[in-house]
Amino acid sequence: MNLYSISFRSLRRRKGKTFFLIFSLILAVSAIASLIQVSNLLNDNLENELDVFGANILITPKNNALSLNYGGINFGDVTYQKSSLELSDLNLIDSIKNRKNLSTIAPKFFHVFELNNKPVLFAGVDFESELKLKRWWEISGNNPANKMETLIGTNASKRLNLFPGDTLNIKDSKLIIAGLIESTGSQDDDMIFADIGLIQQLTGKKNELSLIEVSALCYDCPIEEIVRQTSEKLPNATVSSVKKTINSKKSTVGKFKNLAAGISSLIVLISVLMVFSNVNASLLERTKEIGVYKAVGYTDSNILKIVIAEIAVASLFAGLLGYLLGTLFSSVIYSFLTESKEYIFVFSLPMLFLSMFLAVVVGIIASLAPAIRSSKLDPTVAFRNL
């Protein structure tokens, strides 16, 4: 009979102690695995939210203006030099070093036309990029299928009494309203969105842009570096980032991760104490058994190997079950925190290995002191109890 078969037989024989040992480790591993996986899921959710949030980099023409005050009267700002953005600037943005971090580049050209003797602000856009940028839009009707179709905001629709299916006449061009943008609470409600090329053509400004919105995958991306690179490519433009919301959400996830790390440390400490108590009590009960092993020639290292092998086998099993339970718990916790009705089960091989490794490490560390003490037991002490 070899040492490891002794370990397996001991685990099967002492079912109650083995169950308590495995149960202690399962609780610890499942709690830690669930906290780690919830943190990762929240991190992924944050990245998606930031992407859906819309533009986080705004590019506008650079203006040089002076504030005019004379005789105590403020006459406002006087612009003496104004730059402009052009379609070719899109290619420059597309060539920056961190292009892979850019999700959407959405150019815009604004112009006021008169409809029914009322001034209306038209936004010339590339609908493919605009709809990708503004995923929160709820559209009644259809998305534009060609350059002669438009979208109208809620307020503009009410003011002009125009609805999906109606026709707009602008400079001998007939545009069709394909869809109505439900109220967004923003300036989009007051505008009509049309194909950017068509609006540029109708105004005779085929290459001019009013501004460019950029959506960057910027939870982990170097947002300031992207701004710097873009500014170098567009010296006549002002490039600014929307950082307040990003930093706020980063801080929230960071605090949760710190909380998860603190709770995990406490759980590890408690599990070490529970395993130590279990192993110590178990080895005290096995004094006679260990004495017999020593009497028949087993060395201190043999006894130590038997005990450590028992703990390692039980810990591996606990790590596997702990990971499975932790994955289940993380799905429920994530659904609760995000108020989602969907449960996400993510199998992660690295997380599985980490769970099993953590269980083995905790088990061995907690049992090392009792195991060493038992391995040095004097056989004569054990035989006194016979």
C-alpha cells in the first residue's frame, strides 16, 4: 500500500470530517470566484455602456474671438479668424496611431432651411455612423434607406406638423420623412436629420463640416493620448473629451473591485481558520493511527505527505465545486446589480484553474502546522492511549 492510497482510504473512511473540510473550502472559493466574476462582468458592462453612451470626443473648428466691451457695454464676442473642418479631415482622424480604439467617427454639417415659412435646423449626417453612435434613439417608422430620406425630431415634427411619410420640398429637392425620433430630451428633438452629402450639395458647401463626433472604446484606452494625436493631425480644430461620466463610472467599478478584494481577503482568512480547526481536530483524533504508522517505519516526511495529499485531493474537489457555485452566484448578483432580467453564465478556464489553485493553497497553508506537528509525533505517546 503506497502513501497516496492511504490518503484516499482515509478520506473515504472519515466522511464527516472530509465533508466539513470540503464544505469550508467550497464556501470560500465560491464567494471569491463570484466576486471576481461579478467585477469582470461589471467591467465589461461598463465598456459597453460607454460605447452606447455616444460621443466622448468632440471635434469642432477652432475660432479666434475677442470679447468686445466698450463704455461699460458688452457687445459680445467678435470673431476675427475662423477655421473650418473638411471631409478630408476624416481620413486624418482615421490615420492616428490609436485608431483601433475608435469605435465610430460621425461627421455633421448643420444648415438652416425654411419649411412652411419657419426656420428649421437640418443636420447633415452619415446615417450609418450616426445610428451606430446614437443607439438610444427610438425611431417610429423606418431608418433612411437612401439619401432622399430623413429623420425628424419630436419637437420639429409637432412644430411643422410633419410625420413619417410626408414630403419636404427644399430647393427643388423632394425629401421623404422615413421615421420620427422619439423624444430624447436633447437638441436632436428640434432637428431634421438628412444625408450629409445632400445637405452639402444643396448649400454649395460640398466639403465643409460643422463638427465631428467620435466614440472611443475608452474605458481602458488612453483617451488623452487619442485627443493629443487627433489634435496633431487637425491643428485648426479644437479636440475635447467628455471625461466626467467616464471617470465617474471608472471610479464606481474601482470601488467595487476594492470592496471585492477586501471581502475576499476576509473570506480567505476565515476559511484558513476553519480548515486549520478541522485538520487539527482530525489529526488529534488520529493519534493512534499515526503512532502505528511511525511504529512500522513511516518517516516524518511520509506522514506529512499522507496528510498533505489528503488535503490536496479534498481541496481540488472543493475548488471545482466552488467555481461552479461561484459562477452561478455571480450570474444572480450581476443580474441584480444591473437590474437585468437575463442571467449570464460565463465559463472561464483561467478562473477555474485559479479557483482550484486557491483552494489547494488555502488548504495546504491551513493544514501545514498541524501536519508538521503530527509528523513529529513520538510513537510511544500514541501507544499510551491503546
